[in-house]
Amino acid sequence: MLPSRREFLQASAAVTAGMLVPNAMATEPTSNAPKFKLKYAPHFGMFRNSAGDDPVEQLKFAAGEGFTAWEDNGLKGYSVPDQERIAKAMTQLGIQMGIFVASNVDWTNPTLTGGNKESVDKFLADIKSSVDVAKRLNAKWMTVVPGVCSPRLHPGYQTANVVEALRRASEIFEPHGLVMVIEVLNFRDHPNLFLTDVAQGFQICRAVNSPACKVLFDMYHAQIQEGNIIPNIDLAWGEIGYFQIGDNPGRNEPTTGEINYLNIFKHLHEKGYQGILGMEHGASRPGKEGERALIEAYRKSDAF
């Protein structure tokens, strides 16, 4: 079974719960491979077999392999000392922080789509509490999922409710230069979710009309939902704030499925994309060999 967004969030929480962060040590890359052309961002646990459980050792390993960015869904749940140590290591290693999840998602009950005051207030409280976390981690982007559909409301009213909630969240983030990226998810892995199409995300961001609200273009989800990835990138370009990666089928590293990531990465590079591409996927093979194969897949896909 393919891992869902919910399962990725749960996995991040499990890593957080089991993570013991020792005292700060000297932080140097473990090797000196050439840097990738684009900012591909692994997450904690991706290189655990090669680098061990300590998150800073994982960062050092990734930096030594040429990665210059990082993301982790569950970083908001880490302790303050852990966040501070991780941020310090990233700075020393020249690794830019990508997304973490700003607000918990209710995968069953309508929240933002229904316009319920209690749900919106809870969402806005999550947004406010993310500001200090983002500053602590030197992060700019945070993931937001508007949640499931409200079956008794016309889609137009649901859209208006979501836009209003995101406008209010943008007012919180704008003074700090922070950006929430609303993630477009696919119908197969996440039935009944509100936000399922890139054009829909583009429309919502245009309606919110804030630099603090952009689209998270997850290419794994986009391939399942609608395909046409490169043309949709071009059409939605002005409202895309962040990309995530995962091949299909399998939701593993590039070259293991049907998506031509070599061409997509080349296209992004030619467009001058300077942002982060989150590696929100698994590995097609287990253990150290699987992690090495994953890195080599990125080398192959980055060779444009």
C-alpha cells in the first residue's frame, strides 16, 4: 500500500518521539560530494541506516552527499533544545530549512471548508504558534492542508470559507516574512479532501492575494490527480511557493516510477527556481544499499 500524507505525518511523529539528541558537537560534513544543482531536501529518518539516529549526524551525512536543504513534517513537535541544536547544525553545514507542518489536519471532519468558528480559531492558533518555531528553525515555509469537504455546502461556499481562513492566517505570517504553502493532494490516497487540483490551489492563492499564501506543488500527488506536470508548473508558476517529490507508483525516489524527473528538474532549473524541493517519499530498497541507491537516483536526475 502506498504511504499517504497522514502516514508520513505519523512517521515524522514517531521519529520525534524516539529521538534522543545528545549535546552539541563539532559539525562537519562526513564526506565532500559535489553539491546538487537544485535544493533537494531529505527528512529525518531518510538516512538513518547510513548515519544513525542522531539528527545532526543525519544532517552531516546529507551535507557530505551534496544536499543543501532539509524538511521535516514533524519538527514543530520537537523540543525547543532539539530545534535549536538542529538549526545551529544546519547553519554550520550550509543547509537551508524547508517546510514543517504548521497545523494539525483533521482527516475526517470538515474544518476550514465549513467556516466553523471553533475550527478556524484552532487553525489560527496553530498558525500563531508556528511563528516562533519558524524563527527558531530559520524556516520560511510551513505546510497547511485545508482539510476535508463539507458535504452539505456548495463548493463555492466552501472555497469562500477556506479563502477567508487563509487570509486571516496570512495576516499573521506576513509581518514575519513567513509563507504557508497549501498542499494539493490526490483523490486516491486522500478521498474527500477539499484541495485536489493545482488550478484550484492557484485560484485560492490568487483570491487570498498575499505573499504569505502559496501553493505546495507535490509532484507525486499531481501525477496521480491530473498529470500534465510541466505545463501545470508553468501555468501556476506565479503562485507556487514550494515543490515536493515522489515517484509514482510507489512514492519512492526518482527513476523508480513513471515521472521523468530529469526533465522536470531541468525545466525548474531553466526557469531559475531557487527554492526547495522536499523529498517527501520513501526508498524503494531497504538499508544502507537502499539509501545509496536513493542518492544515486538523485545524481542521475540532477545530471542535466
